[in-house]
Amino acid sequence: MDTRANPKNLTGERNVFCPQYRQCLDHAVKCAWQSWDCSRCDFRHSRCEVFPLESLGYNDGLSFYELSPRVAKVYYQRFC
């Protein structure tokens, strides 16, 4: 973990788009923390591309959720 990462054993806000998120999660698990907070970390406002969509091919598996037809209809009427 980068030494500038500073997760604290507190309930609070986490930055799931942080480039150090995975390392902080591993640290929290090793320490048996129930939660952690990023408010005192140098990376608290950092953003990284979590999943570069351009790198995917047609045969790559992606987790996705299917919408019920009723919900999908409402979604497409409002946003498409």
C-alpha cells in the first residue's frame, strides 16, 4: 500500500474510485476492521478508471443485472 494512503478504522466515507482502494480493503480485512474511513487520506479525492470499457471484447464476461420488462420500459421512456 502506498504510504500516502491512510485508511482509519472508523465508520465513514470511502472513495471506491481510489487507485488505492483494493490495497486499503486488503489492509482492513487483515486487521479485521468492520469499516474504514478515507477522510484523512491523500487519495480521498482521487479517481481512477475502475474498469476500462474500451479494453473489452465481445467474448469478455461482464457482471450485469437484467431489468424486469416493466422497469426497463420505464427506464427507456425516461432516459433514452
